[in-house]
Amino acid sequence: MAEAMREGRREALVPEGFVPRPVSGGFLRAAGPLWTRPGEDGSRFGLLVQEQHCNGMDMCHGGMLATLADVVLGIGGLERAGLSGFFTTISLNNDFLAPVPLGAWVEARVELLKLTRTMMFVQGVFTVAGKPVLRSSGVFRLPRQV
């Protein structure tokens, strides 16, 4: 699988039904692409780990996983709340449970725990082949609704 990644054959490794999720800002575009698959119980999010996501050991860098968690929890939380716009991260907590190798498909579902007038509390478990690799929770300031 790592060889396929080095040759640029990524779409064949993305599970069926997932489509690219547009993100704004140069940093997030460079960190992606992020994939999503809408569902009745909320979207699933995914990342195919490529060379630019990895450290020198061909494992997804912890900073990349934290970035993924930040983006996925924020986007997924807004979706679950029925809101749109730009969120601000207040806090983000990550538990790194297992290494994620080059070529792995990381998938997450988001759970909205609590919604207030100005904030949302969100958590998610990120898996590879059904096994947890990252547990994350965050508090986000909601976009101003006009």
C-alpha cells in the first residue's frame, strides 16, 4: 500500500461513497485532502495517509492527526448542530492510541455532546481498519448567526 501511495494512486484506496470535502485556507488544503461520506446518522470523515502526512518513520505525524481531529470535530459538530460557518477552537484534547502507517485509511464519526448558545462540545474516535487510533474531544465557539 505504501508503494501505491508513493506512485500517487490514492483514489483507488479511498472507500466507495467518500467524496473530497472542500476546506478553506492554504494550511488545510496542504494537510488534506479530507474525504466525507454523508449518512443519516451524520457524515463519516476520512483521510488517506500520504507521504506529506508522515514523519521519518512513515507513520502519520501526531501533529497531522491533531489537525485532522480539530477540523473533523469542528465540521462534524456544526453539521450535527445544523449550523454552518466558521468555528473557533477553544480546546482540543487528543489521546494517541496506536501508530497510523503511510497508506492507512483513517476514518471518524463525530458526536455532538452538548450545544449551548455560543459553544459546542464534541468528541470522536478515529479508526484504522475498525481499530481505534485516536480519541479526541474539543470545545468550539460557534459561528455568529445573523
